[in-house]
Amino acid sequence: MKLYHHLLIIAVIVTLIIFLYNDGFGAIPFLLAGIYLGFICVKEYRNFKKSKR
């Protein structure tokens, strides 16, 4: 993904945290952030593993 895709996704997650946290639904954006960061971590790990070969 391009850099602006990452920035857009992070901005959406932050705005969801701001709006939903006071209503008691703060776990939803944090779950989305965890899934997103996990996906990025796995993707980077695979690229790192390929570059080591």
C-alpha cells in the first residue's frame, strides 16, 4: 500500500477512537487498529524473510 493509504487508515481509526470511546464502544477501533497493525507486521516480516534469502 502507498503511504497515504496507511495515513488515511490511521486517521480513520483515530477519529473512531475519539468519537466512540466516550460512548463505551472504544474497544472496536482498538480492535481494528490491532488487526491493521498485525497485518502490516506479517507483511513486513514476509518481506524481511524474502530479503534474507
